Amino acid sequence: MTFNFASTGAYVPREILSNDDLSKVVETNHEWIIERTGIAQRHITDGENTSDLAYQAALIALNKANLSVQEVDAILVATFTADSYTPSTACLVADKLKCRNNVLAYDINAACSGFIYACETAIALLATKRYKNIVVIGAEVISKLLDYTDRNTCILFGDGAGAVVLRAEGTSTLDYSMCYRMEDTKHSLYAKGVQLTNPKYSEAITNQHIIMDGKAVFAFAIDAIHQCIRDWQTSTGSTLDEIDYVVLHQANDRITSHIAKQYKLNSSKIIRYVEEVGNTSSASIPMGLDYLSRKGQLLPNKKILMIGFGGGLTYGAMAITL
């Protein structure tokens, strides 16, 4: 189907947590983190919540698209760090934007794959002809789920938000989209919720911080990316030579470097910016698109392959032509 990839926006909190800052709270150092992740710093909130970051990214994208808030038909927010169980982050963003009452607004939780899931949903909504203008946002405040004594996780993640405006009428094309999930048999990546408690049942209070088995997650990520590329190639008959930009979820630079080497992708084709922001989960792909936009590279007819992977375990790929 055709649509209009109208604009992008990105927003990160002002506060920066460098590797040297982390070395003061957990046993680590700049060189150790850089060698294993490629991350030099990450942004963390000093009070803004997920909806605040999402609002700022959406506002930037709407302004760049010259789109009035009153023209917005739907807001989809990909996040696993919502402000609250209810209302949804999307509803809070709609409130902050002062959207009209009949705007469709809801959250999608697919962790680091969330933006791919949300874009697939948004494009399906555009195809119904009922929705003309949709804001798709990936936003996370992961710092509120981190244990800053666990160097396996606290060195990786940052807070941030990215947004795109998708419009019904245009010449952009959806060339391929597929989302997946698989059982996390090794319990390699999770963050528990509130414990069960009712008059018939209760359980001990659990740790709600992110728990991750780095080696298992790395192996999953590599396998997931390979499957996404194979399935896209089989379905479309396309090759990576035909793609202008590959935007992977920015989990860490080891994964990106591994894929770049295996597929012989040069630095102009595979997007790498994790060094400055860390792993921002569902925000990382839209922030990557905004990174391209700010460099003046999101031009008509450019072909982009996006691949996300994360907790669930979830993963997915989307190919578009601008």
C-alpha cells in the first residue's frame, strides 16, 4: 500500500550519565563499557516521565510535518515503561497535545521491537481509510527499572523518545512487514510487574528491575536479525544491495558490528548512533530515523529496512520506500 512518511522527531532528557559517572556507582570503567557495548553515555530523566518524552518527540514530528494537532486521528505509543497502568501513555500524550476527544490512543508493549509492531498497526489503520494522520511514538524511561548495582544492565540503557507522522495520502510504499514472537525459554530478559495479591492469593514482593542474560540475548538478537533478513529476501526477492539504510534496534554496538561484518554493510548503509544515547528500547528505531532526517538523508525513493528485537521475546522487520 502507499502512504506518506511525513516526518520524524526525537527527544532525550537533558541529563547525561557518562561511563565515568557510572564508574562512581558500580564497579566498571569507561574502557570496559566501550569495549563491550560501544556506549559512551546515555541520557536519563531528572523528573520527566515516559509521556513527557513522548509528547516532546511527537510535537517535533508534528511541527516538521506542518500538521495541526486537530488533524491527528490516532496516537500509538510503543513502550514497556508506561507512566501508569492506566491511563495509557498514548492517552496522556493526547491530553498534553490537546487532541480532540475522538482520537484513537493506545499503547503497544513489545519491548525493543515495539516501534515495528506499532508501525505495522498504524499502516493497517491507514489502510481502513478511516484514519488519515497517525503519530507513532517509541518512548522509554528505562532508568526507573534499572538496578544501578547491576553492571550487566545499568551500563546499557538510556531514556528517550522518537516519533514519526504517517499520513494516508502519499507515494511512500510498505514493501514488507513481519512481526514475530518466541518463548523466552531461558528467561533471558524480563522485568516483573506488581505481585499478585487478592483475598485468595498473595505472593512475596518481587524485584521489578530489568533482569538480563547478556549472552543469551546476544545469541537471540543475532538469530532474529538473520531470520528477518532471510524472510524479507525470500518474500520480496530483494537484496541488501538495493537498500539505502539498515536501521537496527540500537541494543549495543557489538550486535550492529557483527551484522555489518557478516553482510558487508558499509558505514553509510548501517545506522550506528548507540554511543551517544545507549539502548533506548522502543525509541531506538524512530530515533535512528530522526538521526537520518537531521542529516538530510530521508529523501524520496530511499529504501529503508528496519529490524527490532527484544523482550518477549519479540522481533520484527519492516521495509519501506520513501
